[in-house]
Amino acid sequence: MITTTGLTKVYESRGRQVTALDGVDLHVREGEVFGVIGQSGAGKSSLIRCVNLLERPTSGTVTVDGTDLTALAGRGRRANKDLRRARSRIGMVFQHFNLLSSRTVKDNVELPLEILGVSGADRSRRALELLDLVGLADKARAYPGQLSGGQKQRVGIARALAGNPKVLLSDEATSALDPETTRSILQLLRDLNRQLGLTVLLITHEMDVVKQICDSAALMKKGRVVESGTVAELLATPGSELAHELFPVTGDASGPGSTVLDVTFHGEAATQPVISQLSRTYNIDISILGAAMDTVGGRQIGRMRIELPGPYEENVVPIGFLREQGLQAELVAPDADADAGAGAGADADADAEADADADVQEKAAVPAQNAPKLVKEIAK
Amino acid sequence: MSWSEMQPLLTQGTIDTLYMVLWATVVSVIGGLPIGVLLVLTDKGGLLQNTVVNKVVGAIVNIGRSLPFIILLVALIPFTTLVVGTFIGPTAMIVPLAIGAIPFFARLVETAIREVDHGLVEAVQSMGGSIPTIIRKVLLPQALPSLVSAVTTTVIVLIGYSALAGAVGGEGLGAKVITYGYQRFDTQFMLVTVVVLIVIVTVVQLVGDGIVRLLARRGRTAS
């Protein structure tokens, strides 16, 4: 539904070139909710603005619903008629709602229809339908200033849907809202996605947003997509940073000479008593250092950090057993969690701060020091 | 001068002043509004970014604003004669008054439009709105309270200018004060006229503020 290839955006500011997007290839399938997550300055905002060409990419192409928008736009700086028509079929919601305070709620929803040249009676009917859809039928005559943040965002969503778009872009739509309201807005987006078959591309810095509604996700760092896939794929990818973030498990080994594993359960395996089987079959004592269970994209998933006595070499067979049961088992490097781990963590933090400061970092390779603590995948 | 002698002078003066100021305001708004919008749009980062146009228009506006009004008044005599056929009388005064106020109003418009949140412009762009649509549906309606304030300020400045116009063959309260109050040393008449001017200015300000408050309230309390 949305495909970007080699999307690059370079800003010139006071003679300095800043790369916000560095060859982003993204593919959003029809009917899915796709989340792009990253810290501020990672380029998410530039990315979503390039999708409807509010910002012109320096190079690369954007295709939405089979139309190559970058070709449509031509070379002019201003949006031509074709591009404007294409934009009217892409809804967009904003972090700060961007409602016109001089218009009533209903008139705000009618605005895109006015632009499309819909007649007065039809506009009015459609606006009321949409307000009903987002649960604000009774607020039609209110002004945005009289609404709460969540209500404003509902109006923003109704407005974005006015032109019957197939695609909805959400630019940090819930970042200005409290957790409760965030949940209800995400639920609304989820419902619309299912009811209308709407494809949703959202950007966020909150992992919870991805957890609650995304079918697929991508992680952005320094203008690049470093990981991308469906949530299930990501969780099944050893060493995936997103999976690790979605499911943080922590816990330190009780002492040297033991083997620490991160085990991920999903699907069938989640309901099997695998750990006790492991313990009985091999007659070993297993300590659970940390664990988490959650629902991601409507799927029950669990993650656990366990400790087996003895070094890795002695535990090859039990680990093989876990893998046979359909679990994912990743070895946590013993020293990564101890001293070296702390050092690497501090470095990563410093990096993140530098990113935020520079807003958009100058072109840099994805640094090795940001690599996850899981250094080695166990061979099957 | 007795009150019965003053009254017709004051009435005629007030009518002439209001006539000049009203039409000069209409012309300044029609002339200044597009210039103000143009200054914002052509500015760096604007929707129609164009440094050359921006600098040239900005320079003209600045020149217009830095000329003392009395100089403008005299300098424009040939132009006024060309447009109106004469350079004295209230109708003729509308020309220099409007030309003096256009740059002033244009700057006020510029400031008002600049205050409109860029996010709103972006939202309308994302709906496929063209630049005229953005001006008509976002910039002007959102800036309306500030624009009304700008008109109020312009009217008051024009009342001041119109008094000055009295010195160069204009009519109105200013001309009356100069003729009777200043040249004939009639302090009493001068004071009465000043009071009338104060009343006019106060009423204009109150009406303007009232409209602004009405517009601003739309967004907050129940409609």
C-alpha cells in the first residue's frame, strides 16, 4: 500500500548538510497497522512527511496505493493539482491535532470536503456520520477550544477520514495525550483499521503504541530503518532490538560459571509447561531471573530469562530441547550483563543524547556499540 | 465663540473626519491586506518563498512607513489631483490618507498572519488544499481577531493623520481646530474639539475591542 525506496532527505541549514533520512526502504501492506518507532531525531517525522510529500525527499520514491507520488509531484516546489488530489486520498492526524479554532467541530470535519468540492448538504451529512463514527455526534456544534485532548484527536481522526482515504498517516497522534486517552484513541484507530480496511502508518516514540495496535513495526535510528517486519517475525528474530524493547527482561546471573538464556514463548509453546519438563528431563535446577507475559498485536507472548548451572558447553542438550519445543532460546553473554555491559549501556545512552541534541545526525553508519547484549546465537 | 456658533462647525468637522477616515480605512484594508499576506508567503520558509519579491515589497513598505505624513501629503498633491481632480477637500484627502496607511496596515497584517500556527497550514496541505485555499480557509479566518485589532489601530492612526490633513487643505475636525482654535487663539473651541476627538477615538477602540473579544470567545465558551 505504501512503499518507499531509497528515500533520502538532506536538509541544508546554514551551509551544513544534515541527513534526516538515509535510504529508507519501507513496505506497508494493505490493511495493516504499521508502526515506525525511534527516538526524537531518528528521522521518523521526516519519513511520515515524505509519504504525502509535505516534505520533498531529496531522492528516492514514494508509492501510495499504486501511485508514484514523487513522479506525480514533478520538480516544482509547490504542490501541483495531481499531487493535491493524491494527498486528499491520504488522511493525516497530528500530535497537536491542528484543528481550526475558528471553526466548529463539524465545520472542521467538513474542511477536507470543501476542498474536494462536495456540496453543502452532502458535506453536512458526511461530517455528522464521521462524528458519529468517532463517538462525538453530540459535539458537532462545539468549538475545538471546548474539547479535551482526546476529543480533539477524535475530531482530527474524523477529519482525516472525510475524504474516504485508504491510508491514514498518524504523526505521534497520541504523544500529547495521557495514557488512558492514548489507549482509547489507539483502540479507535484499531477499530477503524478493521472496519474500514484502513491502512495505518504511524510514527511514535512509545513502545506501548506498537505493542497495542501494530501488526508490523520498524525501528529507526539515525535516518535508517534498522529493523522491520511483522511483530511475530520480529519476536522470532534472534537479537532483535525491537523484540527486546517490546519485551524487556532483565536479571543478573547469580554467579560466574552459569548459563543465562532468554527464552521467548509464542503460539502453542506458550501454553506448554516447558520449563518444568526441562528440569525433570535433564535433572537440572533452573532459576528464573526475570519474566514477562503480554499481548502483542492480539497474540499472547512471553519472555523469560533463566539460568542453568554450568557453562554453555554443558547445556547444549537442554538448550536444544527448548528449541525443539518451538521456543526461542538466546544465550545472554555472561560478561555483557556485568561490567562490560554497564560500559556499553552508558555509551549507548551518551549516543542517544547526542542524537537528540543534533536533532538529525549527520550521516553515520549504524554503530556496533549499539548492538544488543545478545552476542551469540546458539547454533542449532 | 458661543456654543451655538461652535455646534455647526463641530458637526460638519466630525462628518468630514469620519468620511475621510472611513474611506481611507476601506482603501487601506483592500490595499494592505494582500501586501501583508504576500510578505508572509514570500518570506523565507513561506509557501511562495521568493526572496526578491519579499525584499522589494518590504523595502517599499518601509519607505512608505518612514516618510513623515505631512511630507507624503505634499508630495502626493500631483497624484491626488490626477485621481480626484483636486487636492483640497475631504474626498481628495482620502488618497494621501490611504497611501499613508497602507504600509502601516500591511505590517500589522503580516504580524497577524505570522501568528497562525504552521501546523494548521500543514493540515490543510495534507488534505490537498491549494495556496488560495490555505489563505482563505486558514490564514485569514484564524488571524481574524488580530486583523480586527489591526483595523482598529489603523482607524485611530488615520484619525490622527486626518487632523494633520487639515493643515494642507483638508476638511474635518483637524482643519477646524487649526483655523479656529490655533489661528484665532480660541482655546475653548480647541478644547471642545479635542474632547470630541477623544470621544471618537475611544468609541472606535471600544467597538474594535468588543468585536475582537466576541471573535476570541468563540473558541472557548459555549456557543
